[in-house]
Amino acid sequence: MNKGGWLRIVEASLAVILILSALFVFYMKEKSSSPPDLGERARTILEEIASDATLRNSALTAEKGSSPQNIINLVASQITEPNLDFEIKICEIGDACGKSKYNPGNIYSAERVISASVDHAGYEPKKMRLFIWNK
């Protein structure tokens, strides 16, 4: 009985499996080395601030251009990478909410409107903008 044909089929199958596994490993390395989406992270942090009543009220009572310490602490706890820095601004809705100083390189930004709950007496929404950049 000639077993040479079966041997070639097994060899070809093993070669295909070896090539596919090498491509899979290469693809996973490429995918893991891509930088994180800092704009999406900024939006997530702002969403967390908006959903917390204490942080939301701190933002609404803050002076124009300032940032309450509890909000800064939350953002600092969410951005743990030592090579990243951030700035958070609270402005009026119609104002341009820009960074306080120029930083070279990529700056990721997200903004969110923060407003009072329904049972709050006054309605004075504010705009909160978060900037994240590499140091």
C-alpha cells in the first residue's frame, strides 16, 4: 500500500497551520502595539463626571475657567500613565473652552455639557472640556 500521498497531505496541512499561526501571532503583536484612543478615554471620564451628582454639582458651582479639586482627583485616578498629562476646563455653554497654554504634539480633547438635575432650582448648564496629551 502506498502511503506517500497521505504523508504529503499531512505535510501540506501542517505547513498551512504553521503559516496561519505565524500570521496570527504577527497580527496580535501589531494590534497590541497600537496606542490607546485617548479621545475615547476622555469621553468616558466626562460621562462618569456627568453621572455622579456630587461631581456634577461641583462642576456647576465652579468659577469660570477653574476646575474643582474633586474632579481633578477623579481624572488623575483615571489617567495613570506617567507619560500623560491633562487639563480640565469648565466654561459657559457659548464660550470657547481652550487650553491655557500651547503644547506641541497631539492633544486629545472631549467636551460634555453638564446640567443640573430636574429638581434643581436654577438651570445654568456649563461646558466641561478635558484635554489629554503626552508630556
